[in-house]
Amino acid sequence: MSRTGRGRRKDVCPDIGVLMRYGERVVRVVAEARGQRVIIESLDEDGLAFRSTVKWKNLAPLLAQLF
């Protein structure tokens, strides 16, 4: 029996360069990594840019307003 249209939604890697939300931070997707992960770039409390690797499912689309 086929389960088309049911079950989990398929996670899709976000486009490179897109702004997204990671928790409370607004981040930019820099590159695709292995294992359903992407490299993101964000600013720390001192204003310094840093990169980290996170899973796609932990990223959310950015809402229409930034502020």
C-alpha cells in the first residue's frame, strides 16, 4: 500500500545567501554541508561575524519584517 501524500514533510536545503531565523538570531546561509546541515553566518554580541554548522530543520523562514 502506497503512502503518498502522508507522513513527514521532506526537508529541503535552503538556498545559498538567503536570510533565515535560527532561534532568536537572523542568519545568512553560506554553504551546504553534509548530513542535512548548512553553514550559517551570524553576528555575536560584539558585532563580530562567525560561522557555524546547523541542521536544516532548525532554520525557519524570515518573516516579512526584520524589526
